[in-house]
Amino acid sequence: MGLHSQAAIGVILGGVVTLAPGIGGWLRALAPRRATAARPPRAEGKQRQSRARCGMLAPGADARLEEATVIRRVLLSLSRSEQARDVVAAAPISRSVVKRFIAGESAADAVLTTADLIGSGRLVTIDHLGEDVTELGQAEATRDAYVTLLGLLDEAGLTQGAEVSVKLSAVGQALPGDGEKIALDHAREICQAADAAGTTVTLDMEDHTTTDSTLGILRELRADFPQTGAVLQAYLYRTEADCLDLAHAGSRVRLCKGAYKEPPAVAFQDKADVDKAYVRCLKVLMAGEGYPMVASHDPRLIDIAGALAVRHDRAKGTYEYQMLHGVRPDEQRRLAADGEKMRVYVPYGDDWWGYMVRRMAEKPANLALFLKSLSSTS
Ligand code: FDA
């Protein structure tokens, strides 16, 4: 194992243990050598759900749920830690992580993965990894990366099935002074390149301090590029109202649960409350005139989305499902085979820290997989 990889594992485990002492048992269960012994995630989730519904959580299950929540919060803190990012991002991405969640480091890798997914009947949205840039040059480089990528997709004849997802913080939103204007200008150039290539852009949503700014930039972009997609996060209290605002004809809205660490003042903390909020938001979007994009791997929410589409006489193709690259690929293929529009979110690039840590926070099994891949030499 290289020095960078050892440092990376040290930062992740050290961060978890320092910030959340008393979870040694849980971490032992996540240790890389045990990863393959884990029960299949779906069966485990189902068993826990049905026990919980009957009020029969197994002894220790409450404690484990509590620990999972603590680990999630700690990992989400680490995802915004510059110090942790600097150490871990220096580790070369090991092949198994690349294969599972990230298309690769180059635009060519992203194009190859996209061609493969489109060949299997799925659609794609591509994310150039990176966020929270602190220098204008980085923001310009991100814009250029998207413009180059869109040219390559066009050349490869893939723009019918592939669009791009853009984080405004990666194109300058957080720069001091006129960061918002810089992000708008860069996003506009990406929208122009997408339009010229025959495709669209969706603006990812980041933490709640950026929501108003992002929706403001969305409005400006939609004046020239009405097909620009929005993302709304069900965990924010404000989102049901935002769904009502954005559920108009031609409006593409991706609904996700939300992946950042948010305070109780602005967001539901309890998973069950987030799920209920997701359903309320989905009802608004499915009943509206816009184009809902159901971004979730949650089997219950996928079933509910399908039932709501039927209730509102929506034909297949007037809404779509979206999932992350590497997560529930069989379900992705099943939905596509059923004639549903199924879009896969494909990240590429070398700045994978924030993205990977949010995936680990969502699913402990991903943390085990990640630690295992960092410690493996293959
Ligand atoms: P959740 O993580 O609660 O999982 C629910 C259930 O789904 C699990 O119990 C399990 O059954 C199944 N499941 C989940 N992960 C699994 C896995 N790895 N393997 C097997 N089963 C699994 N967030 C954000 O804040 N801003 C954004 O712009 C975006 N953009 C975005 C785009 C797309 C296309 C997606 C799919 C997601 C995002 N997100 C996001 C992330 C989103 O907010 C959320 O954090 C993740 O999608 C995880 O939430 P789920 O809805 O999948 O459910």
C-alpha cells in the first residue's frame, strides 16, 4: 500500500474515531477484510424495516442505527474538510473505486462509460468532479472541461442520450466578490456549448446556503436555455414550496433526498421525515406540468413514483428515473427494460473526495468498499 493510501485511510478512520468516539465495534464491522462477508444490502434493509414496523427491532439494532447516524454526520463533515481533502485527494484512485462509482479521470473515460450505458438502453448525465473552487483559474478550468467534454460527446454522436450536471461552486459561485456573476457567466457558456451539441445542462444543488443563489442563476439561464434542469432536495423544509414554483410546463426538476450535512433549522434530520417529504414533493411534481426526474435508489420511492405517474396519466417518457453510476445497476437495467427513461449520473475527474465521502455517508457498505479499495494494490 502506498504512503498516500495509508494516509487516506488514516484520515478517514481518524476523523470518524476522533469526532465520534465509542464506535469501535461498528468500525470493526466495516473493516476491509470483512466487507465481503456483509449481508446483501437490500435484504438487510428490508429485514430492519419490517422489524421496525412491527416495533421489534432486534437487541442492539437501535444502537447500530444511532451509530450509523453518527458516522453519517461525521463523514458529511469530513466531505467539506479541506485538510482531509488535501491528504486523501493525493491518493491515486484505485481501480475498483474507479470502476464502481467513477467513470475514470479523463473526459475520454467519461465518453467510453457513457457509450456503454447508452448502449444498454440507459441515459446519462455527466459530472466533472470538483466543487468549492477557491481560485478563478480553477473555475475557468472547470468550464473548459465541460466545453471540451460536450464537444467529445457530440463527435461521438452521444448527445441524444447524454447531458451534463454542473455544480455552481465548481465554476466560481463561492469566489469572493462577484462569485455569483462569475458562476452565471461560466454556466451560461456551458449551456451554450450544450445547446450547440444538441443537449442540456442540469444544475446540481449544494448546501442550503447556496439554494437561493442557485435558483436565481437557474432563472437567468432559463431565460435563454429554458431546458436547463433544476435539482431540489427533499430534506429542506422549503422544498415543497420550491416544487410548486418549478412544476410548470417545460421545467425539468430532479428531486433528490439531499446529500449534505444540514442543521435542524433548515432540514429534516430523521430519515423517515425526509422520505415523507420526498413523497409530498413528488406528488407536487407529478401532478404539475413539468418534467420530474426521480433521483433515488430507494425501492419504496421508485414504486411510489410509478404509482403517481399512473394516477396522473403520465405516459412513460414524461418523467424519468435517475440513479448514481455503480448504485443498483440491476434496478437501472430493469427500469430501462420496462420502457422507463432511466438516467445514470456519471462522475469523472480526479477531484473525487467530496463525492466519494457523500456516497460513504449514504451507505456504510460503500465505506467498507472504499477502504478496501484504498488498501488493495490492484
Ligand atoms: P437512501 O440513501 O436513503 O437509500 C434508500 C434505499 O435505497 C436503501 O435503503 C437501499 O434499499 C437503496 N440503496 C441506496 N443506496 C444503495 C446502494 N449503494 N446499493 C443498494 N441499494 C441502495 N444530492 C444533492 O444534495 N444534490 C444533488 O444535486 C444531487 N444530485 C443527485 C443526482 C442523482 C442522479 C442522484 C441519484 C442523487 C443525487 N444526489 C444529490 C444524492 C441524493 O441526495 C442522495 O444523497 C442519494 O441519492 C441517496 O439517497 P437515496 O434516495 O438513494 O436513498
